[in-house]
Amino acid sequence: MAKKAIVAGASGLIGSALLNILLQNKEYDTVLILVRRRLPIENNKLKQLIINFEQIEDHSKLLTGDVVFSCLGSTRIKTPDLKEYRKIDHDYPLRLAKIAFENGIRQFHLVSSIGADSSSSNFYTKMKGETEDDIKRVGLPALYIYQPSLLTGERKEIRIVEKIISGLFKVIDPLLFGKLKKYRSIAATTVAQAMFKQSIEKKEGIFIYPSDKIKQIS
């Protein structure tokens, strides 16, 4: 049976790793990516839909399939305006989830963050928590939420601070055990592999995976 996956955020660290897995695997016949500009990738399974996420509802009729992967996200450095930051990390995934629900898509996979909590006093973790809570209320048959800790992997842009922190975590990670294991750094490819594996499961409900659980299911 032909299956179609939709990926938002395919140019990011997790999204690009996930796209590679989806294109190489026979589980999906069509992979539609939602992008602001065309990616230099050629594959018979790949379809690229260039959109302005502000007008994502204009493309709702094209957003049909079996599963949606939302890997959207920004950083304070790339998006210092907090209103714009919230649009990317909260509004766009929520609007995509609503379209998925209206179009009868049964699975929605959301990349969130460790520590996501709508009652947090921290802007980032509060926003991530509110995104999770709001998407839970949409009513999707199967919602998978991934809460990775510090992500490692080769980024297209150079982030000096993240390189330094990643180096520190190589020393810190072995010291984090028990309840602290979920704070260990995690490879973006590991998150992507977990997302793919869960997408071929036939489950219903809400499933939340902190960083340590992501490693277990990958």
C-alpha cells in the first residue's frame, strides 16, 4: 500500500536526517517536504512544495497523506524577535497539526525539547510546552512528541557556542545517569531514526519521549 509522508523543517539538523532516512527506506512511496526555498536534492520519491508558512492554509488541499513530521524550529540567534520565534516554533506546527487533523492524517510527529513545560518561567521551555499542549488539544489520532536534549551533528552553518557546548557535553554526559540521563546530548540522526521507527507503528494516543527514551526506541 502506497504511503505518503509530509516533512516540515527538512533543511534543519533533525529534518535533513529524517528526510534522508525516508528517501532511502521503502516504507514510504512519496515524501513531500514543505520548504521556503527549493532544496538541491533529486529523488524520484521526493516532492517539494515551496510555501510561505504564513499562508500555509492556502496549500491545505495538497497536504494529504499518512503522517506529518514537524521538525520546525529556530534559535534566538537566528530569530531574535520573540514574536517571530514563537511563530516558527509554536504557530506553524500548530497550524500544520490542525490541517493534518482536518485532512484525516492519522499521525503527527512533533520535535519539541527537553524541559518543555507551559508553566515554566523560561521563554523557550514555556513556548515548547505550550506548543505541545495546544497540539494535544487538536485531537489527532496519534501524536508523537520528542523531547531531545542538546543536539549533536553536522550543521550547515557554523555555531561556535554550540561547538563549545558539545565539546563540554562529551565530558559531562558520562556523569549524567539515573534521572539525569535524559539530559545527555543526543545525535540528530538518533532522533530522526526514532521518529521513522515510530511512524511505522500502528498505535493511537499521545506518546512523549524524553531524550533518554528517544535513544531506547531508535
